Amino acid sequence: QVQLVESGGGLVQPGRSLRLSCAASGFTLGDYTIGWFRQAPGKEREGVSCISNSDSNTYYADSVKGRFTISRDNAKNTAYLQMNSLKPEDTAVYYCAGDRHYNVLGLCGIPLAGRNLEVWGQGTLVTVSS
């Protein structure tokens, strides 16, 4: 069964850090461009950060540049999102997704607009609050 499973979400105070994990099963993560997306209540799902299958290219939304770092360990079939200096506006459900047909800009840098990416995780909630 092809699936992505996110973990690592939770409640954290502003300024603190969290690391999200995205574990793949049923397929080879290294064949896919991987992205982290988030959806806050009442808002559209947006691309946060993406990484190419070769690790050579990454993309970050302006809102997270300098605070978030995306990485992947293809040997472990897992991708990560290190989130530092968290802000209340980072509160959202975070999803990872993979697709073989997009580069990092195509996956994260344009609105999803109903695109059906090849594989999605179920999401993990991140709440930043004091």
C-alpha cells in the first residue's frame, strides 16, 4: 500500500522548535519530489517547502525562509521538516506529499488549485501557542 505517514506535530510555545517526519511505505521516496504543505483553519492549503529527489534543489515559502529546513534520508525512506523559531501563525495541519511530475517550484511554488498529487499523508497538527 502506497502511503505517507507524518509524525512529530504537537503543541509548542512561540520561539520553540519541532521536527516533523514523513515516512513512506509501498514506494521509493527517492523517486519523488517531496513537499510539506499546511492548512490553517479557513485557509487554502499552501506549499511550505519542497525538496527534489536528488536533494540538489529546495524551495521555501517566504513566510518560513530562514526558520524551516527540509531534508530527506532516502535510505530511511523518510523526509523531514525542521521548524525553528515557531510563530502562532505557523499553526496548521501539516501534510507531506510526493509527486514524480513536478520540480520543487512546480510542486510548492504555485497554488495547488485542486491538483491531485500522487501521494498525500494524513496530516499532523502543529499548534503554536503560549
